[in-house]
Amino acid sequence: MQRVVIILLPAMLICTSVMGKDSRLRLSLEQAETEAWKFSPHLKAKKLELGSAQARADSQFSRLWPKISLEADWRYVTEIGSIKLPFPGQPEINLGDNQNYSVGPMLSWMVWDTGARYFSWKARQRSVQSGQEEVRALSREIKLETRLAYFKTQLALEQVRLLGDALKLAQAQYRDIRRKVKAGASSRIDELSSHQEVLSRQRRLRSAGTDLVGAIREILDLTGRNESTEKVLAGKISSWIENPGVLIQMDALDGSHQRLKQAAEARPDLNHPHAQRLANMVIAAQQAARSMGAGHWPQVRIAAKTSLDYPNGPILESFHQNMVGISASWDIFQGKRVFKQVEEQTRQAAAWKQQEIEVLRKLKLNWDKAQDRFKQLQDEQVLNRQAVRETDELAGLVYQSYKIGRSSYLEVQAVNLQALEAKTNFIRTRVQILIQLAMLDSLSERGDQ
């Protein structure tokens, strides 16, 4: 069941084109999460970075296969070699032409490099998987941040409702006391004290209203609605009673609790995205080290080409030429370049492994702390519920006692304040329970649901 709570703003600030025909802004918890995912510029940026990493990996994979290219060259030489046959009257024979060209396709393939390119590709693939886990982790963080902002808004709404009810009660008692003063059955002191309580409730209500507007701004900013609702929330709050302006409809606290209650029985996620991201980075660095280590060994390349060449030696005509070749190279001295490259990646893998261990340790610690806090809040809520029942009953009894002259108005004020604080503590504890459930859900195996 959903609860409609009035946000009291000047009617002139209503933006009917935004709020709809019935002037209500509806926002469920599930809707807020979905809109936050769709809107988040940070998440969009991470997904674009992931696409970039995948393109790099695909580019690296293409290096494993033969390369076909079209090669062409043209040159002009000023001096041409020649020979003269040892026969009388024979002219010199030019061994070529001033112009030379060759054009044709060529195939080349690194058939052996001790896995340098292969392990480089595997390292890139692991980097992509690490990026995928980073996107998952960020999605969880956005969901948790949105939930906390939503619960903060729910708390602000409930506080406005409680303070509104307390103000109505104080006003009703003030009117009753004024009638008694006119009838001579009560003192001017009681009348002033009652009016001061009304003023105090009004001040607290306006302060709570400002907090409510701030909370609404935050949740709307996370969901990308901040610009479209700016006119609705602009300006100062002028009245909370006489001039209701905007209606906002959110999930009831019971509905939010129902959606998250299974998190209390879930298990911690030992494959949390933050840990999996680092695990993939460890493997990526290890693969990169193997790729670098291949630089110690020979490389073998084959090539084949077919081309149209000119000239054909001393015969000034073009001819078709085919070529197949194999070449090998081995760097027998490179200083310590390869050794240091391998050491760099090996040390980086070890560093990321330690970070993975630290992340898992902190995740387990945060899980245990959230569980402890959740259980403590549940026990506290039992006491809060009892306090609400008893203070409500006590406030009614004390006021009846005051009306027949057996209690002072100071006692009435004291129990009214106790009743309000008991209800406020009850609502705050309910929201704190939701916050702990949201944290447990984010750290559990249900975090991606």
C-alpha cells in the first residue's frame, strides 16, 4: 500500500506539465533504481570504457592471424649500370631502367613468437572481464545510493507527517485552553505555555519541510529528474498548512521492508564484483608477464608475395614475380629490458592479489557489522513500539487529568513531547533497519537482482 504525503509549497510553483493531470509526483523504489541506472553519467562512462577495452582486445586478437597487404613502390635512379660485351661493334647493354616499380599483394604471418601475441590477447581479455565486474560493482553502488536517498526521503516525509499531527494536537489543546481561560477555569500561564508549544511545533514542522525538500532534490537528482522538477521545488516554503501545493507519492515503509527483508537471510557474496575485478586484474598481469617473457626467445615469420615488376633486368618490360620466404630473429642481448618488463607485471599481479585479499576482508567485516546493527535495531524497535503505545496512552490520561485540575500544563507538555519523540524514534529506527537491509543486500549474492 502506498501513502500520499502532502508537500506544502506555494500553489504558484506547481508545474502541472511535470506532475501530470492530478498534480502528483509518483516515485516507487523500483522505479527510482531503474531511472538511476539509466541516467547515471558515471555508469554510462564505465560502459563506454568497457566497449573501448573490448575493442582493444579484438584488435589484439587480429594480430594472431596472417596479414594481407597491398604493397607498391616506385623509384627513379639517375645512374644505371651497364655492361659491354667483348665483341667488336657491340653497344653497351643497360642493366635496367631509370624508372622502377613493383606492385602486388603480400601475405605475412608471425608463425612463432613463443606465445607473445597470444598471451597479450589473453591479458586484454581479462582486462575486459575486469571492466565488466567494475560495471557490476558500480551498478550495485548506484542502487545502494539510490535506496539510501529514497529511505532518507521517506523518513523526511514521515517526520513531516508526525510533526503535522503533533501541531494539530497542540492547536486543538490551545483552543481548548483558550476557552477555559475565557471561562475562568484556567490561567493565562497555561494559555501562553500552550501557545508556545504551538509555535515550537510550527518551527519544527518548517525545519522538517526544508529537510524534506533537500531529500527530494537528492533523489530527483539521482534519477535525472532534477531539471524537469526544478520549478516545482524552487523558491522558499511559505506555508505548510494554508497553501498545499504539491503531492508526492512514494512506497510505504512496509512496502520497502517487504522488498528487502530477504537480504537478512542471504549469504555474503564471496564473488563480489570488487573482488572479481581484482582477481581478473591479477590474471591479466600474469598473462602480460608471460607475453613479455616471450621476448627471450626467437621469432619466426613467413611471407609470400606476388607482384608486377619493371624492368626485367636488361629487358625493359614488366613481368610477374612470385616470392615465398621465411625469416627468423633472436634478440640475444637486450640489456635487462625483458627481465624488467616481466618483473613489472609479476609485481603488479602480486599487488593486485593483496588488494583482492583486503577487499574480501573488508566486505566480510562490513557484512558482520551490518548484521550486528540489524539485529540490534530489531530489538530496539520492540522497545520503541511499546514506548509509542504507552506514551500515547499516557498523553491522553495526563491531559484528561489536567482538564479536571489534577495535573499541570507542564506535565501535559512533557508527555506530549515524550509521545512525539517516541514516534519519531520508531520511524527513524524503521528507516535505519531499511538502510541495514539495503547494505546487506548490496553485499550479498542477491546484489545483482
